[in-house]
Amino acid sequence: MQHGFRRGNSCLSNLLVFLDKVFLSIDKGENIDVIYLDFAKAFDKVPHRRLLAKVEGHGIQDKVLRWISSWLSDRSQRVCINGEQSSWRDVWSGVPQGSVLGPVLFLMYINDIDLGITNWILKFADDTKIFGKVTDQASRDTLQEDLTKLYNWSQDWQMDFNVDKCKVMHIGRNNPEYEYSMNNSVSLTGSAARKRLGNYDYE
């Protein structure tokens, strides 16, 4: 389901898969709810020790694993603004951006986020959307359960979602516009896109 940083995949392939599933459902008169998720500072948040555990879990061991560990270790950074510089700070998380290996390590870290998910899920690097047919309260609850699983994954692996940027899009002429929440408390806001897609006359 990952279309980012992979040969033969792109934001276009991600969009085509998404539209194919959505419009097939719309043509049948079905409703779709889409939940867009956003990681907070995704590439900067990846904890190094947990990342190395996942790298090893992918079968990378011995010298290569030690090389990756060495590449991530003993990094520091500072901020420079208008000639003024902050003090140096050790870097304990994140994958180096602008590198070849950084995006690959990030994909390995979030690769298992969709395990156990019932509904459709698509990823482009750190951008994730989960969506499914919504016919009744039970199907809505299934989508909410998947959302809860994703939230629990984010907590277990220290990759928080930016809840303010997580949105819901309701698609379909008679979409009941169910509400969804994260952490059993924060309600995700909806999108007016439903009115544009849901009222379109399909033949």
C-alpha cells in the first residue's frame, strides 16, 4: 500500500488506486468515508533504537546493521537564523533527510502500520489515508476500530499524529456523515468535498 519512495510508484499511482475504488463504489450508489492522517514531524520523530530493532526484524544484521547504527549515531544539529547560532544538540531521533538511505529507513519503520486493518489504506511516504464503504452503524464502527488501531500503533511506536490536520471526507449522495475520533476523545472534522462528489450525476 506504500506508493512513496518506491520504484514504479508515485503520488499518481496512489491517486489512481484510490479513485478506482471510490468511483466503483459511487457508481453502485454506495457511500465512502475517507480519513486523512498526518504524522507530526514524521521524519524527525523516528526513534533510533526502535528503528534499528525494525531494521533487524527485516533480516538486516551483522555488519550492515552496525553500519546503519553507526550512520545514525553521534549526530548533532544547531539552528542558524540571521547569522545567530544556537548551541549544538544531540539528535536521538529522525532519519537524515536529503539522503538515499533516510527514506528507505522511514518506510521500513512505518511498514507494519496497516497490519490488522480491515478497510482500505493507502500511503505515500508519511501521508496516510484509510477509507471504506459506510452502509450502516456497524460499518462505521469497523472504520473507527481501524482508526483506533492506527492511533494505538502511533503511540506504541512514538509517531504521534497531528490530530488538527487529520480530516474526514464523506463521499456519497446519501452519506450519513458519521463522526470519527482519535484517542476516544478528539473528534475529526469533516470536509465539504462530499457535496461536490456526492451530488454528481453518474450514469
